[in-house]
Amino acid sequence: MSEQSYEAYYVPHNSKLPIFASLGIFLTLFGIGSILNDMTAGVEHSAGTWVVLVGGLVLGFTLFYWFATVIEENQQKLYSDQMNRSYVWAMAWFIFSEVMFFMAFFGALFYVRFWVVGWLGGEGDRGPSDMLWPAYTPEWPLMSNPEADKFVGPAEVIPSLQLPLVNTMLLITSSFTVTIAHHAIKEGNRKKLINWLAATIALGLIFLVVQGYEYYHAYVDLGLTLASGIYGTTFFMLTGFHGAHVTIGTFMLIVMLGRALKGHFDADDCFGFEAASWYWHFVDVVWVGLFIFVYLLGGGPTGF
Amino acid sequence: MSAVIEHDNHEDHHHGPDKGLMRWVLTTNHKDIGTLYLWFSFIMFLTGGVFALVIRAELFQPGLQIVEPEFFIQMTTMHGLIMVFGAVMPAFVGLANWLVPMMVGAPDMALPRMNNFSFWILPFAFSMLLATFFMEGGAPNFGWTFYAPLSTEYAPPTVTYFIFGVHLMGASSIMGSINIIVTILNMRAPGLKLMQMPLFVWTWLITAYLLLAVMPVLAGVVTMMLMDIHFATAFFDAGGGGDPVLFQHVFWFFGHPEVYIMILPAFGIVSAIIPTFARKRLFGYASMVYATSAIAFLSFIVWAHHMFTAGIPITGEMYFMYATMLIAIPTGVKVFNWVATMWKGSMTFETPMLFSVAFVILFTIGGLSGLMLSIVPADFQYHDTYFVVAHFHYVLVPGAVFSIMAAVYYWLPKWTGNMYNEALGKTHFWLSFIGINVTFFPQHFTGLAGMPRRIPDYALQFADYNMISSCGAFLFGFSQILFLFIILQTIRGGKKATDQVWEGAHGLEWTIPSPAPYHSFSTPPKNLEEAHG
Ligand code: HEM
Ligand SMILES: [Cu+2]
């Protein structure tokens, strides 16, 4: 690398990472596809398992190595301010695309609640669904479904002001703790950074445990499942994708904790941490939306 | 914030590409990746084209001659999917890769490794999709719009691979768009203002935004399908309290912006070419930017014009009708500006210009038939007939595809350093132009007379027009072999191109040598007045 007086934009000459990542993601998805098809067709042992295993390993190692490379390059100070701005913009737009992904599922929920349920009950002048099941009177949440043997309705749904409220507080608190950790970087206080980051991770993990317990309770005690009609469908898909994002976010924070322990991050170079914390805030905001629309205004009991 | 390219393990940053095949697999260079995208797109264009010719061969005469109905509908589905996701979209991304960094004076794309990743996902995605032909149950057979429950309850098992294929394409598009947006926002030469950027860059900025907004929604809708199929969820099953029409809403919330994703970059290309060959500045630069933004905004709020016959409430139909008609206004602004640019210009008609002028005329025909379709009571008659097929082929083939061909002829000398053979180029244009009109113009009439789309057989009164259509399709299809020949010939040699290539061309890409060096702006350009053509 030559010494230059002007800023330099780092362009790696070439890279083996993307092709392995493409191969890995392809094998993973292809394998999952064959597992799912075998499952639905009732085949016992799916050859897809092996494909997923290989694909997952390739993808996992490649991504690990990819991020490690980027972090390493950053530590070697190969990145100019402009390069860092590229990462900032990229992360921001990535989060935007994630927001739109959730919008699709929220949209489905609103559409069902505002229109479909009414039409099932005969509202509107063109409800073929009402003609199919004239005797059916829907009420949100749907505890029984029009086609009752195909979709067995739940006995109860999750009350909003119990565990979901706890989870809301956990995540909102974690948004504050991660912000305190961020301030700690700016102040150059590593101990504070590590403590508050660890607290954030702990909150995230507790959230996941509570969520896991709630799912268990729903499946085993309440009969609320993915297959119990549109309420269960929207409930599990929205909270489930959110939970998956909390998992990813927690994982990112754990990586950042590892980096903090190794002495990475200083006041003017902490993009990795900031990216993870934005992601975390995004996950929180989605949760608040979920808490309001799925639980609080979700039509179920408050349990209070 | 000047930008200079820098490499690991290299003292000299003006080195060239690696040797051998691995260059293409491992490359992080925006020009290499652009080339990969363009060739991939061309292969997909030919593949989708062969499927189209199977369809047209079957429709040459009424009755069933060549293929089974089941295979026919697989051909229709795969033709649509491959043309949209495999041919048109990657071609525009390829052009963006080649051109955006050169047009804004950047050393490369903002995130070069991710750039390679976005490309290399695509061959895998399409292998997954095409592999379904050889699997039990055959390829997807529910049309490129894959309406539930055709694509859920009644779908062949291969739908699972279709879904994951779409996920892969989506991942590729999202990463590609992030890269393009970040390049435009962050990598412009110091001092280059947004309102100085060439329109191709502007239209791509807005397109990338659209992609980021709607590709995740597409991912969402196929995920809902996946869950309905394998996990007994009830998104699209009224028996569980869901609704099949919900599918159409989510799909078209993606789908309508998607059609603008396939046309906005074309607007950018034509806005670059027409001024060059009219030897005038583009008329109404600022209004072009605003019109593009307006179109992008409107494209989010008109989706249900695809669903007028699906049974949506009458107030909804009224709203979507008027909202759709509004799009004609910014579109009209654009057409006006192109015509005004040509007005009293010193025009010459080299191949790129021929394609661009044809674009303006034929795209307008497609836009006007779109306006007809937006009228609800009329659409009850036209919907799902060949009139719709004629409409979207007029906007997509002489629209999007012609603009891509125009771009290839226009920038090929910059890419290869050689001029293409003008006589052959013009021949290619005229064959395509005649082929396309002979194919699709008669479909307006068969459609208005009531011929439904997506069927392998039809009533006798449609026979003549269908025969004409099929002849046109084969003419268009085979003339693309000439296109391939011209490109290969130009890559191998030909008259040397000058740096500016075209007498009237403006823009930073024309200030560097032809062929463009492997790294074009290692140090940022100063002559920024050149930037916007
Ligand atoms: C003035 C602008 C436009 C208007 C008013 C318009 C209107 C419409 C309407 C109302 C339909 C639905 C017809 C039906 O299914 O009954 C339609 C279909 C379609 N349009 Fe457009 N359109 C316009 C421009 C475009 C552009 C620029 C593209 C693509 C480059 C495009 C691509 C399509 C496609 C692919 C379909 C068919 C989708 C399918 O059902 O398979 N349109 N258009
Ligand atoms: Cu549309």
C-alpha cells in the first residue's frame, strides 16, 4: 500500500467470498426445499437434510470469514471516511428493506381485520365468502373458522397485558441500555461499554426465553397454532419473524461484545457497533408495532 | 472527500484484470460484473425467447398441435418469469454497473464484494427455477403472477423451489440496489451535485429505491405461500379466515412498482441517447427528474388496477381508476420532453437513435392502451384477454428491451473500443421493429374481440391474426441471432472508436479512452460540467 496524501477508497482486488456464499445459500435453500417437500409428501428421511448441512456449513463459514475480513480490514485502517459512509448508507437502506418486509405481514393483518372478517359475516355487497358459509358469524379473533375441520380454532389466545407487556418493557429497556453503551464508546469508557452492552444482550436473551415460553404455552395449552386459522397465522408469522430478527440482533450484539472485549471501537470509528444498535432499535420499533396491533388492539383478552 | 482507488497486495493500482476464467468468478470490478450481468441477461433473453416461440408455434393454428396444455402453461409461466427477472432486470443492473461509476466519476461501485455476490446468486437462482422442468410435477404452471390458490393448494410440488428461487433473486436485487443507491449517494466525484447527474443515474437512483421498497414485499408474499403450502397457515384460504384476494393485493403492491422498475432505467437511457443524436441538450432536465419521482410515487398507490375483476369494493375501483390515470401526466411530460429535444435538432439516425425513436413511439402506444385498461368498465371487458398481452408487451419489448438494445449499441464502442457494423445494426433494428409490431399489434384486435390469454387453443375466428402474430414472433426471435453476431463481431474487432465516439455525446464516460480502462476514475474527474449530457 502506498502512502497517499488524498483519501483512498478501498477496493479489494478480487474475492473468493461471494462465490462461496452464493453456493452456500443455494445449497441451504435447495435443501430446505426438499425437506419441506418430503415433509408435506410424508417421506420419512429426506436427503435434503444432508444438503442443508453442507450448504449451511459453507454459508456459515463464508459469512463468518467475510465479516472477519471486513473487521480485520477496518482494524488495519484500510477504510477511509468515505468507505465508512458507504457502510452507513448500506445499513440504513438494508433496514429500510426489512421494514418493508414487515409491512407486507402487517398489511395482511390489517386487510384481514378490516375487510375479510366483515365479508365473511356478510358485510359489503359482494362477499362470495358469505355465500360459501352463510351460517358463519365471524368475530375477531376467530376462535372458530369457516371450515372448522380443516382449521381447528384455538381455545384461547394470549392475553396482552401479561407476558407480552413484560416483553415490551424488556425490549424498550434494552433500547436504552444499548444507547448508554453507545455513549460509553463516545466517552471512551470501555468498562461502561462492556457492562451496558452485556445488559442489552441479557435483556434480548430473556425476551427470547419469554417468547419461547409463550409459544409453548400457546401450542400446548391454548391450541393456538400456525394451523388454527388466520388469527394463529398472523400471530405466529408476525411475532415469529420478529423473534427471528431479535435472534439475529442479539447475535450481532454478542459479536460486538466480543469485539469490545478485544479492544475494538473508538469514538470516531465504531460503525459495526452502530449498525448493530440501529438494527436493535429497528427490532424494538417493530415490537412496539406488534404489541399495539397484534396484542393490545388485537381483540384478545387483556388478562388484567 | 476525493476518492482514489486502492488495492491490497498491489503497489501499482493501475493494473488490469486477472487472466483466465477465475477473473470472472472472483472479480470485484464494476465493469467485469456489468459484463457478467449483461451476458447472463442475454442468455436468459434467448431462453425465455425460445419458450415464447414454443407458445407462438402452438398458437400458429387453432387446435392442439405441438405441446400438451399442461406444458403450454409451464412455458407461459417460465417465459414471463425469465423475461422479467432474468432478462430485463439483470440487463438494467448490468448497465448500471458499467455506467453509473463512470457517469458519476467514481472509482468503482461502493461495495465491490457485495456486487459480485449480487451477480453470482443469479445463476444459482435460475438453475433452481429451471431445474423444476426435470422434477416430478413439472415446472411452475400458475402464470408469472402466481395467484393463490393456483400457486398454493393446486400447485405442483416444485412450487417450493420456485419460492426459494424468488427469494434468491430478491436477495440479489436488494443487494444490487443497495450498492447502486450508495454508489450514487456517496461516490459522486467531489462537487458533482445531484441535479447535475445524467438522467440514467437519476432514474436508477429512483429505481433502486423502488426495488428496496417492493422486493421485500415479494419475499413476504412468497413466504406466505410457503407457509400456506407446508405449515397449514390460512393467509390465502378463506376456509381459515384468510382470503385469496389478499394474495393479489400483496403481489400487486410489488407488481405495479415492478413494472416501473423495468421502465424507469429505460427512460434514463433514452434521455441520454436522444440528445446525442439530435445534437441538442435534453429538453426539460429538471422536469424529467420530477416526473420520474412522481411516477415512482404514484406507482405505489395504483396496484389494484390489476384486480378490477377480482371483486374489490366499488369505491376501491373508482379510486384505483383515477389514481392510475394520473400516471399518464408525468409520463406525458417525459414523452413531450423527448419530442421537444428532437424538435429542430440536427438529427442523424444511427442504430441507437433508431431504437430510441422507436421506443418513444411504441412505448406511447403501450401507455395509451394502459390508459384504456385503467377504465374500470372497459377493463371488465379487456381483462385477461390478449389486449392486456398486447399492452404489456408494447411497454416491455419495444419499451424496456429496445432501450436495452439501444444502450448496447450506444455504449458498446466505449466498452470494447470498436465500432459495431452500422449496416448490420440498422438491419437488426428494422427486423426487430417489424417483427415486434407484426407480433403484438394484431393482439390488440384479438383481445378486443375476446380471445383470452394463457390458453393453448382458441376459437376459429382468431386464426388469422394469430398466424400473423406467430410469423412476427419468429421474425423477431431469429433477428436476435443477428444481434448476437454483431456484438461478437464488435468485441473481436472493427473500426477503432474515438474517445467521444458520438459527435454529440456529453457525459463523463465519453471523456475517458475507448475501451474504458479497467479502472476509470482512479482520481476524481474535474470537468464536471461534462457530467450531465
Ligand atoms: C400510462 C401508463 C400505464 C397504465 C395506465 C397501465 C395500466 C395497466 C392496467 C390497468 C393493467 C391491468 C390490465 C388487466 O389485467 O386487466 C396493466 C397490466 C400490465 N401492465 Fe400496464 N400500465 C401502464 C404502463 C405500464 C408499463 C410502463 C409497464 C412495464 C414496463 C406495464 C406493464 C404491465 C404488465 C406486465 C401488465 C400485465 C400484468 C399481468 O396481468 O400479467 N404497464 N397495465
Ligand atoms: Cu400496474
